[in-house]
Amino acid sequence: MIRKLIARFSKSITKRVHSARYACEVPVSISFEPNHQTGKLRLPLENISLKGVSRDLSESGIGFVVPSIRWKENYLVGENRPLNAELDLPNGKVKMIIVGRRYEQIIDRNSSSVKYLIGAEILQMNDGDREIYEYFLRHNENFKKNSKAFNFGIDKG
């Protein structure tokens, strides 16, 4: 009896601590936030974006798959590096600033290529983008979009 109560209590706490994740695949574009560091002279990062696809979305974070974990010496995960993310949702484009928290190497069996699943925390989003994003999370089952034909790659723009 006591164990059931403890299990029920811990389950309700877990629901409050973690945002619900919604599995969905939408195109994602990731670019590096400009480095505003003074002191040692650093050249700004080129206008580079990695193209990928989302794996899951939640109110506090996103999971996405990209073809590379880094661009030159700049890693997507680690050093609390802010990244610019743009999601192409069926109800509009959403821009946000995220930080990569963890990654996992995955092998695509269809093309035998290596890709990376990245879990990132959402740091910042403007109010309009937040509204579009949260609407999509609440109503994602109503949106039908085929994102399987999305191409992975590095876009120099």
C-alpha cells in the first residue's frame, strides 16, 4: 500500500519536472551564435548552417538529427555554446536559441552513414515564435506533413 502511494507520488513529480515530448519530424536548420568574445582576436564564424530533422519536441527542449557534430573546431554540444535553431513547422517557421546538452552517434542503416542525435535545451524564443511553437505542440497530430524527403547537409549561405 505504501509502495503504491510512493510510486504514484514520484510519477506525479516526474511529470512536473520533465516536459512532455512529442515525436515529430520537421526540418531543422542549426547555425552558430556569433562569438562576441573580446580579448584574443577571434574571427566570426562563417554564415554556416547544418540541416537536419527533429526527432522530438517539448516545451523546454528539442531533439534533432544532423550529419555532423561539429563545424571545423566548433562543436554543437559542450562549452555551453548557444546555437541558433530554425524549425520549419507546418504552421510557420520558428527561431530559437538553444544549447546542446547531450549527443549520441547513430548509424543510418539505409545509407550506412553516421549521423548525430542531439538533445538541446531551449534558452530563448520571442513571444510570436513561442506562440507558434506551443500551438504546434498542442495540435501536432492535426498537422500532416511528409518530411521524409528532407536532405541532410551543410548549407553555406
